[in-house]
Amino acid sequence: MKNTVFKMTAIAMVAASLALAGCGKKNTGPDADSQNLGAASPAAVAGGGLQGALSQEGQQAAQVAALPHADASVPLSNYVNLESGKQIMYLYYALLGKQVNYDEAATAMSPQYSAESDPFKKRDMLATLKPQIDDGISRSKGWRYFFSKEDANLSHYDLTQKGFNINNGYGSDNYSYFYDVPQYTYSYSNGDGASHFLSIPDENLARKIESMRGSLSLKFYGFMQVSDPDNKRVKAQLVRIDLLDNRGNVLVSQPVQ
């Protein structure tokens, strides 16, 4: 079965975990990460006033600017398809630059290891899994430039603004994961500043897209920047968004500044 990238809000995830443990989809939502890179909180506004809130936003912008950024000269053909939670896990450890927690990684990637209670068998299994983990981490260093696909969630065409609103969540308070290894996630550090609007002044093209809204997909190009150990998350720079038809043809391409 195809491994699908999932989203949901952290608030919704808490509610879902209370109602049904273990369920997931590409995750979108405010969490601890958003306290670092998201909008200023009501508490910050109340405690420090408008000036304090603006100062916090400035600090957050500075944090984003200080992260490594994609090289614009890298061709799109070099971007790797992100289609597995294992890829995210390997990238997380590769960018973390610290000793790998092999037990944690093995538990996430191997249901058999996770379920094993015999300490001797578990030790033997870990000895087998360690080389796989090390190899994945080594190979992941070539996966920092990536793309991922998901079904497009577009509003109806705005005749006044001449474009479509993108309702797929990719702000800094959103994060994404795959069902095979949901413990490791990624988010876009610059998602708040990225446009959530596809500008299409050509109404002939807009009519075509409007008629196909239910069968379109979005292709997100990104660059993995740094690991966030507090959330087992990799922060990425969103580089470009393509709107594709059901045959994979690019209808609209929008660079992210």
C-alpha cells in the first residue's frame, strides 16, 4: 500500500489520541515548535504589550534567517522523493550531529523489535538493525533536497484576486509525517511567510483548474535545514510549489521567496 504523507493540527491530534490512539495523517498543527517559530502568543502580547510581541516576531524571523538555506542553483532533478518516515528519521539523526539513539530508532522502524520482550532476542535484533540504521543515515545526507506530493485542497477561483487559495497546511505551526514511522516529523520553517495563494490571472487556465479541482495535487519542493530534538522533527525550507493535473503535468509553478 502506498505510504501517504499526513497532516493534522496538534490540538486535533491530542483529541484524536484521546479518542483513538495510533491514528494519523499528514499532521498540521500548533505545538511546541510553533512557540519558537510561529506567531506571538496571547501571553506574550499580554505580558510585554505590542512592542514585546513585535520583538518576539523579530527574534523568530531572525531564527529562521539563521538556518541553512537551499542553493538556488541546485536543479529540480536533484530533489529526492520524500515518501517514507524512515527517510525523515535518517535525516533527523544525520542533521542532529549527536550519538544515534539506536534503541529509539529501532523501536520506531521495526514493529518486531518494538514488540519483543526477550532482552536477549532484542539485543540480537538491534545488532542486526544497527548497520541498516547507520547506512540509512549515511545515505540520507544526499536527501536534503526533497519533494513531496499531496492532494490539492484549493478554494474556488477568486474572480477579484485572480487566483486560488491553498488550504493545505504548511505554516510553521504545521508538521508532516508518514504512517510507517510517525514518531519523526518535518515542518516548514518559512511556511508562515510563504504565499498560500496561487495567482492565476489567465482565466482560461483558471477555468481549466476550476473544473479539475477535485483531481489535482500539489508538489512541494523543500530543503532540510536542521533537527529539532525537542520534537523529533526536521525543519525544512519550502522552496517551490507546483500544481499538477492527474497525469503529473505542471499547471502552475510558484517559487517561495
